[in-house]
Amino acid sequence: MLYKIILAGGGGTRLAPLSTEDNPKQFITLVGTKSLLQTTYHRLNIPDEYWIREPATLFVSSSAKYKDKILQQLPISEKNLILEPERKNTAPALALIVKTLEAQGVQPDDMLLVAPADHIIQPQVDFEYFLHLGTERAKTGKIILFGIQPTYAETGYGYINVANTDTITPILSFKEKPSLAVAEEYLKAGSYLWNSGIFLFTLATIQQAFQSYCPEIAQRMQGSLEEFLQHFSSLPSLSIDYAIMEKVDNIQMVVMREIEWWDIGDWERLRRFYEKYPRLKPESIST
């Protein structure tokens, strides 16, 4: 079974003043007629490996303060919400996802697709194709990260240095958001891809990764979900890249070639999107 988890807990501060702490960007209609969260929900409400569309396998990970907003925007039940008692970074958020799915009976060989709520990806059929490529590798114990071929020198994204130009390729290193000069070098080299932040792995694979590479969080994952939540505030605020992905040796990248991917992270990227797709700009948005 494939479980899909949307990461929707960000504050969206780089799109202020439109995006606020009380109403961050994932709940706002920035593209077309749906919020970014709704757009991501419809993208991920896709068939599993047996070609079954099952809404019960789609979860939203967010802050507890956004519970009502999520339920207003999506046709999901409360048991499909994974709510952080307080905002941490992506490693504690993923650990809470793991504990919640464990408690709901998800099996070790079930797969988890984890994706941010603020992306635009098209066409859908190509996205599903690359996802199916990833599932075949994830079944064998690999952690799959989806990468994007850069189309310009972007300084607001993390980059991944890959071993070759194959569609499925080993990862050599993670690179932080670069200066413009470095981003231009990455673009010219051709072996550096944008880090989409979309991951795929089995439950057993990510459990083992926490145990091996992030013991400060893994030790709190040994008890029940209730016990984990009691200690959530004491967990270190680490990104999943830093805590696990930069350290593991069983990670591979699926390069989503010829796909259009937009991370609607700040005003400059939103302006770029509207310049290309002016008809998708809501009348209420002023850039």
C-alpha cells in the first residue's frame, strides 16, 4: 500500500504580507481556483500500486493550530491529520508521521510518499510515471528523492550533486542554497539538480534510518505515540536532510525530466509563474 503525506505546517513568511502566521500560503488560492494545499491533495490522490484510489491513505502533517483550516479545505477525516503540538523542523515532523502511521497499523513494507504542500507539478501523468519508477526502487529498501533538472540559476533552492545523467541515479552530495555565481556553475555543470523535497520509502526503511543516523530522535520513537507526543517539545529542531538524508548510503534520485515544477516559496517565484501563466493568477492577488 502507498500512503501519501502532505507536509503543510510551514509559516509561509516569505510571502508576507499575503501569507501570515494565522493564514499561511498553503491555505491561500495563489494559482487557479484552489489553494496550494487543495492542489497538492488532488495531485497526490493517485492510485497505489494496485491502481486503487483510496482517500484513507492520504494524510496531512501540520501544526495543531491549522486543524480547522485543513478540515475546511479537504475531504478527509480527523484521523488522517498528523498534528504537531508545536512547530519543529522536518525531522521531528517525519518522526511523528512514522509514529502515527505505526499506531494506525501501517505495515513495515508499506510505502510512504512525503511531499510539501506548496508545489505546482505538471503534467500529472508524468508525475505519476516518475512515482511508479520510484516505488520499484523503494520496495528494495532504497530511499528515493525526486529531483528536478534546473532551467535557470536559482539561489532559493537546495541542490543535489548526482553521479550520472540516468533517470535513476546515485546521489553524491547535498548542497545548500548557493550564491548566484555558484548556481550558475551548477547549471553549467549539468550534474546538479534541484532538491524537490519529495521523498519515497517504506516504513521499515525510514525507521531504520532514524535508528542509524538520528539517535537523538530515534530514542524517543521507541515508546507509544502518546509518549512520543509528550516528549515532542524536547526534540531537536533538525531538517530531514541534515538529520538523515545527507548521511544514508541507500538513497537514490529519480530525476523528473521534462516535468514542470514550481516551488511557490516567495514573491519572485510567484511572479515568474504568473509571467508564464497569467490566466492562472487570481484577481485577488497583487504582485
